[in-house]
Amino acid sequence: MAGRKKLDRTNLHARVAPGTGDKLKEIAQLLGYIYDSEGSPGQLLDAIALWGVNINLQ
């Protein structure tokens, strides 16, 4: 069976305030975590969890 290689990923579901998803995408894009030409919150969360990425947007 041909097709895309399956990635070893885990789904995470969270209830957040309205607009938080868009804000996370914006922060991810600003920091260079991009997938399919938009910010990737998943990559951003991986970076925070694995490397302790410091986010200071001030």
C-alpha cells in the first residue's frame, strides 16, 4: 500500500479560550515553527516540552 509515511505522533486535546488556537499559531510562526505555510502549535509544544523553549514576546 503506497502513501504517506505515518508519523509517530500523539494527539493532544485541550479546552482553551476562544482565540487561543489562533494565537498559538501566530506565536509558532513568529518563532519559526511552520507547517503547510502556517504556524504549527504542535511543533511549538514539542519545542517547549523537549528543549524548554523560552517564549518572551515583549
